[in-house]
Amino acid sequence: MRNTQVILSSRPVGVPGAEHFSLREVPVGTPGEGQVLVRLTHWSVDPAMRGWANDVPNYSPPVAIGDPMRAFAVGDVIASRHPDYAEGDVVEGLLGWQTHVVVDAAAIARKVTETDLPRSYALGILGLNGTTAFFGLTESCAARSGDTVVVSTAAGAVGSAVGQIAKILGCRTVGIAGGAEKVRQCREEFGYDAAIDYRGEDVAAALARHCPKGVDCYFDNTCGPISDAVMTRLAQGARITICGTAAITEWDPLPIGPRVHRQLLVARARMQGFLIFDYRDRLGEARAALAGWLRAGRIAVREHVLEGPEAAPGAIAMLYRGENTGKLIVAV
């Protein structure tokens, strides 16, 4: 039995491409005391992986050259020497782009208990993406009924969940996405009240039409010109959650855009960075709510599945080009 790994073979600057990765086969290890052997079935592709691959200041150290790419993954326990895990358990964690992994039990984030739902959901709506949307909106943005909520990358794995949770909370939702098809998804699949195509519309003018009383909550996945336009429409007491910076492809030197201090001052607004890792002790709360809404048919999920380890090296670049049509996953 062999372990196929997708390793980081050279250091990118900005968005990593297929040329920065290579495939390697190594023997599958044997679990020692307190360890488990997991056969992975699905790998996640997330925007955060750009930061993990680059050697720049970040909230976690960069992936070492020659190591499997850091990634969330889900799979089956096929051997265990830990009392909390048994053969056949489905588990999820930051287990990397590889087909098999021997890990200490502490490396496993959780057992996947929502076995009535697709296991790939553990990497999306019930994983990093859905829990980020849940706490980013309910805690950081503190969204409440009647708010106007604007979301960038609104058709993405996080953005689509934010929009749907906001509707459940009684908010008016305005999504910003790129291209006619993603705008259609926002309106028809994810229930946004309005959607703006940043590639074909004047975003500031469209926001003036769709948010006549201003923006109460802005869930920012992009930074850049889209966010600059939103800053001109803040309502009094607006809350801004910075979840991602997809519009920034180079971090050295750091880009300098419009100064937003005046807009924040006049609107008495609050802008806050958000990382889901700050809520690790409450993730079960978010998953329970999300699973309930899924079972009730109140949240729609779209996945874009790539087949096989060979598809992984170019997946992060694909994500940043906006070519995926749902939560991007590699089926191993």
C-alpha cells in the first residue's frame, strides 16, 4: 500500500500554481501507540492555502518545502491504536493533501457524526467554510433582523453560506460576484435579494440602488476595489468583517488603497479581522445549527469536485481565478 502525496516543491510568491507542486509516493506508515491511520477520501481547496504556501507573515507557519500541502481533509480510520477511534470512523482535520496519513489522535479535529449528509460537507458547509460564515456573520458582524448585509465573493463557499444564514436571520442580502452565471447563482440558488456583477457593473452605483439606506453589515472576502466601493455606502453603526483578501495577490510590499478612517468615523462603524480558529471551542454550536438548516432544506450547497490527486496542484490557482462553480474539493 502506497501513500500518494501532493508536496510543495517550490516556494510561490502570491498565488501558488501547479508548477509549485509535485506528486510523490511513499510507503504507508503503521500507527504507533496513541496514533491512527486514516485513508483520506476528500481534500479541501481553500483561499487560506495561498498564505500557507507563501513565506510571508501569517497566522500559521508556512508549509515546508518537500512537505505535503497543508489542507483540511476527510477520510476513514483503517487502523487505530487509540481508544477514542475505531476502524470505520469517519474523521476530519488538517491532514494534508495525501491519500493516507498516520497521525496522533490530537491531530484529528473531530469524528464526522452527520452521516446522513454527504461526507464532503465536512470540508465545506459543516467545515471551515460554513463555520466561518456562521460566526463571522453572527458574532463579528453581529447581524440582526432588518439589517442590509453585503457579501463579496457571494457565490463562493463562504459567501453563499453567509447570504443564506443572513436570510434565515431576517436580513436583506446583497451579493457581489463575478460574471452572469455567479450572479444567477446568488439570486436563484442562494436566495440573495439582489446581486451585483463586479465585472460588468459599476459597483458603487449598484450599491446605491440596492442599499438606499446604507450597508449595515459587510462580509469582506476580497479587499480591493470592491471593498472600496462598499466603504462609501456605510450605514450608521455599520459592522465590517474582514474574512479574506482575495483581491490582493502580492503582499510585499503591502498594497495601500483609499484611507477608510473618515468613512468609519462618520458612520461610527467597526471593522474587524476574523479567523475561525478563534472559535475552535464553539465549532460544535455552528455545525449543529448548520446541519439542522441543511436537513430542513433551508441552505443550498453547491460543490465543484475535481477527480484524483493529479488535479490538486492547479486547484488553488483555479480557485483564485474564480473558475470553480461551488465549494472546491478534490475527490481522492
